[in-house]
Amino acid sequence: MPQHGPSEVAPISSTGNRPGPSLQRVLGLGSAVAIVIGTVIGSGVFLVPSTMIRFVGSVQELFAVWVVAGLLTLFGALTYAELAAAMPEAGGEYVYLSAAYGPFWGYLYGWTQLWVAKSGSIATLAAGFYTYLTAFFPALGISILVLPWHIGPGGSLLEIHYGQVVAIAVILVLAAVNYVGVRSGGNVQVFVTVVKMALIAGIIVAGILFGKGDLAHFHSSIAGTGGMTGFFAAMVSALWAYDGWNNVSMVSSEIRDPQRNLPRSLIFGTAAVILTYLLINIAYFYVLSPSQVAASHRVAADMMSSLYGRAAAGAVTVAVLISIFAALNGSILAGSRVPYAMARDGLFFRIASVVHPRFKTPGNSMIMLCVWSSVVVLSGWYDDLYNFVIFGSWILYLMTAVSLFVLRRKQPFLERPYRVTGYPVVPVLFVCVAGLLLVTTLQTRPRESLMGLGLMALSVPFYFYWKRRNA
């Protein structure tokens, strides 16, 4: 057993010396980058520009929001890169928070991911998939039945639509793909991400090079919220579009040469997303005026429709479907490793820690996550859950960034193959802006923020239950 000095504490390991098969390092750099890009670029960049321009009013300020949010995301990725390279274990933030602050904080993160954040994200993506699919199959929006229970969104009656059944089917199909091997899940992720980026590149080229646009749009503005309130409100929308960059750290124990590939995937993937978002927004505002973007519910489709007609808008819908599909696959692949890591440490059902002897995947953990996500799809509460947890999630992101400083003090001799570029300025800026974002969100969305904290607080009695049971 390794010995640690008085200032060094052994990091929490989710793949400790336990009997049975273990996860295998089979994902290369390409798969890791595809997880970053694929899980970040979902439907957000096709939707949020209209919300953002209504907040800031000015096109130039909107681009400033995209740049600031992108830099914040990149600073977060650089910070996570050091942690991921030093502790390449399944679970990502669960491992870092447990090592820095103790197992309770790791459990709080895992609880939030399993029951609200990741399940809500998967349900939201699956719901978005069937919503876009209704453009080709309108019958998906028809109700199958209405249950006489006021447990739907906002206390409404619970309605079940054909589209929700399709959404659940997509979740279960991707669960099956990832169940039979992380390599197969990784290959699917690479393929759909390449196709997605090619389609997005086509939209960008069509808008910038072949579109009949007007450069005056970039100097135009509309009446918006404005000021710092509008800026930070728009940044919340932008950060939602950037969210998911940290998912690759959850599969750290299955990436080959993680000390090199994890930092590279985080940095290369995040940089590629920032560039893509800036270019596609240039295409939007070159073709469409700020008022047209503000009035649009599907900006990319409306842009292509104005250039080439309804058929082009249909092609954009296909691109969005593929984009959501890739994000959904990456979320299932990464998210299932968190309950697995909790179970390996005795803080969740032991069955979730079992690795399939043939496929070498945490199959039971994956089934639990996907079944619960399917329940969330049926409930219709996915949007509310995701809104509730944004505030709490950013508290945990901030704490993870601070854990970089904590672990450098607690574990000075821990091998760190990658150290944050620009330390300590980069992580300090990330922490400061994240803190400012939390204060602003609490002021502008007090109900959602407090309810999110309440959902997280529900973890406390369960933590002590698992702690007693483990003891």
C-alpha cells in the first residue's frame, strides 16, 4: 500500500483494487475530442441566438458574450485538464471533489448528476430530438393518453405523446450501443460528430460565402434588456450552449494515455466549439437582421429558408437531429460512469459498480441512468429540472476549479503530467467569473436557483444512509 506524507492525501479512486472485471482504456484521442465536441454542440447554438439578441440588443455585444463565455469555458477546460491528467478515474468531478474536500462533496455531485443534471440533460436532448422530428412526422405531437394526475409540468395533467415514446426508444437504442462496448459507443460518437461538423460547415459556408447578406447587420441593434443584467442573462444562454465540455473527464479511466490525451481533448475540443459557434453566428447575422433573429425560433432553418427555400430548411432540421443524436450518445456514454464511481466507493447500489465481464462496460449503471432518464421524459419535467440545477451545477464547477488549489496544497507530490497554462490567472479568472455568474443568476432567477439548491440538499440524508451502510 503506497505511503503518503502528512501533507499528502491519497486521491479517491473509483477503480480501486476490487475483484471482478474493470474498465478498459480503449478510447483514443479522436474519440475523446469527439466526446467533447459531440456533447457540447447539441441544439443550443441553433436556438439561443434569438434569446441572446433580445437580452443584449446589439449584435456586437452578442459576439462579445459568445467570446467571453467561450473564454470562460476554455479556462474551465484548462483547469479540468490538470485535474483529469493527475486523476484519470471514472467519474470526473466526483473524483476531484472527493479528493479535495471529502466524500460528501463527491456524493453531492454524483447525486446531482444522476437524479437531475445528467438525467435531465439526456431527457431534454431526447425531447428535442422528437420535437425536431415532428417536422417530418407531425403525428409524433399527438397525445396517446392523458392521465388524471396533476403531476405534469407546472402541476398540469400528465400527457403522453407518441414523440415521448420515440424519445425513450432513442435513449434505449443508444444505451444498448454503449452497453455492448465503450469502443462501439466511441466509434458511434466519432462518426456522428464528423457528420455533424460537416453539416454545420455546410451551413456556415452557405451563409457566409453564398448568402446574399448585409454587413450592416453587424452594426445594427434592437431594443433589448441591455446593461450588465442583459449581458449576464445572455451569457447564461451562451453557457448552456457551451455546456458539456467536462463530460470527457467522466470517462477518464477508459481513455488511452490519459495524461496526454485528456488535456489535449479538452483544449482541442473546446477551441473547435468556440470557433464553430463564432462562425455560425457570423452566418446568421450576415443573412438575417437582428430583428429577424430575435423573432426566429429556429435561426439556422430560417436562415437557410431565406436563401434556398423550404427544402434547405429541411436539410438544417436533419443536421440538428444528427447534432442532438451525437450529444445524446456522448451524454449516455459519459454520464453512466458517475453512478458507477459512486457505487465503487460504497455510496450507491453495489450492483451499479459491476463491470460486464464480456463488454467491459458499467452496464448496470448505464441501465439505471437511462431508465430514470426515460421516466423524466414521460414526466415532461426535463426542462424544469434542468433549469433548477443550473445554479447548483455551477457551484460545483466553481468548487472543482478551487479544488485545483486545494489539491496542490494537500497533495504537492501528486504526479501532474499537465499543469494549467497561465496558472494561477486562468483558474482564478474562471472562479471569479463563475462566482459573478452565480450572484447574477441568484438575483435574476431566485426561484429556480433556490429550488435547485433544495434538490441538491435532498442528498444529505441519503449520503449518511450509504455511509452507515458502508461502515
